[in-house]
Amino acid sequence: MFDWNDLKHFLAVARHGSTLAAGRALGLSQSTVHRRLAELEKRLGRPLVKRQATGYRLTELGEQLRPHAEAVESAVTALERGLAASEEDVAGTVRVTCPEPLVTRLTKSPLLQIFHTRHPGVRIEFVMSDRYLDLAKGEADIAFRTGEMPDSALVGRKISDSPWALYASHAYIERHGKPDGLRDLNKHMMIGFDGPLAGHRAARWLAETAPATTIMARSTSIPGLVYAVKSGLGLAPLPVALGSSEADLVLVLGPIGELTTSWYLLTHPDLRNTPRVRVFFDFVASHLDLVRPILLGNSREISPASPTGHN
């Protein structure tokens, strides 16, 4: 009646709410997604979606079909992972997801050149995203992630700490001076956290440490925080790897021990022993002397014994 590609287009529309967004997610044109969805509906003899002013909404049949389509998606993905794990040749593409600033540092380091010299048949492809990609669904093979807890469905290891500190721009310091310590923060202006960052440990720390501070702006992303601090709007806690790489920023307090997070190297259990994935994973894990300076950026030049600003 239909093949997996039919269901793939249907699921993309169900998840993204429009054929345009679904096409972007699949790397296809809007017209292709619309045509494939129409062909599936024609084969079924009943509509799966209905057009509304805000986009597409599933019909009753569409809602009934969606969990079955997702089950097929999971089965196909598992099959693909199983086939990949059975490969014997160390060749192919390894899709690595990590924050955008890290990609720049990785490509400028000797790490990848050394790896490619040893494994010329393996190509590293970076996938940058504002969200955590789903390794179980094949959106990437390996992830460099920083945070409080890794995904329990993945396997991997901690490879480094990620220190944080409080930063300000030169322009802000010229106008308002530096805080003398944590108790002085309520007298200063801050950049707050919002959206996906609202529950971040740095957001909680800021609320507890400086509850009376004036929040001049809020950001939903770490790069957004960096930009806001560079503009001179206020102070903000930032990863030292980012803050200390910006010539316009000054570290005013820290590193702050309570904000230290961890870097993890992660993959899916089904992919761990796939030759192309295994060789890159093991290479990174065995070259932490090269990897850690990349993860830490200029923070490697900052002593971990630097004052936290407590007084």
C-alpha cells in the first residue's frame, strides 16, 4: 500500500505543522513533501491532515496512524543502526553534534588532521543545532555535550570540566565599574536567562546570589548571552571557554565553583562498536590532552584556584 518514505513525510508534517517546515527538516522542497503526502492520502482513500490558518492539523485518521508510523520509524532506525554496526571496513561518515563555537575550535586544532592521517577513509561531518539531537533516531552518531546529566539512553564518558565565570564588557566597566564580590552584584545590572535556559544552574545561581539585581535583558541561548554582555547591557555568567575568547569581555568574578559543568562524549549503544564510530570515539577518548584545551578554549590559561568572588 505504501512504503516507509510515505510515512516519513507524513511524520515530518505531523511534527512540524507545515509542509514548508517538514521540507526543511527532511532537506526537501515543500512541493515534494506536499506531493508525497497527497499520494499517501490517495492510496489510503482518506485525508490525514487538514489545512488551517496556523498550518496543518492531523485528522482523526492521522492521529490514529501517527503512533504506528512512529513505531515503523523506530524499527527502521534500529535496523539501520544494526546494519551499520555490522560493518567491517573502517570507512564512511561520522556525524558529530556539538555547539557551534566548539566546531570552530575543533577545525582549527590538529586533532582532526591527526585522526584523518590515521583513518583516511573516515569523514567527520559536524551537525550544529540549538537543541540536543536525538542519537537514537540517527540524527547524529556522536555528541560532545556539556551539562548536568548525560542522556541515560546513551553511553559514553566525562572528558572534561567546563568552568563558568562572571563577565562584563569593557564599556560596562568604564561606566559602572567592577563588582567587589558576590555581595556587590545586587548593585549591578545583569543579563538574565529565559526559555530553554530558564532552568539552567547559572539562572538559579543568579536568582539566589543577586535577587535584587536589575535584569536588563534575557536570552534564550548562550551565544545570545555573549552578545548581550558584549553590547554593554550588563553582567552575565558564561562558560569561560566562550567568555575568555572574546576580546571585548572581561572576567570580573570567578571561575565560580558552583557553576562548573561537565563535558561528555556520548553515542548510542547500538553504534558504539560500529567501526567508523568506534575509531573516532576511541581516538577522542585516548587524546584528551589535545581535546581538553579545545573544550576549555582560553580557560586553560586561567587557574582553577582563581577566586570565586565570595567575601
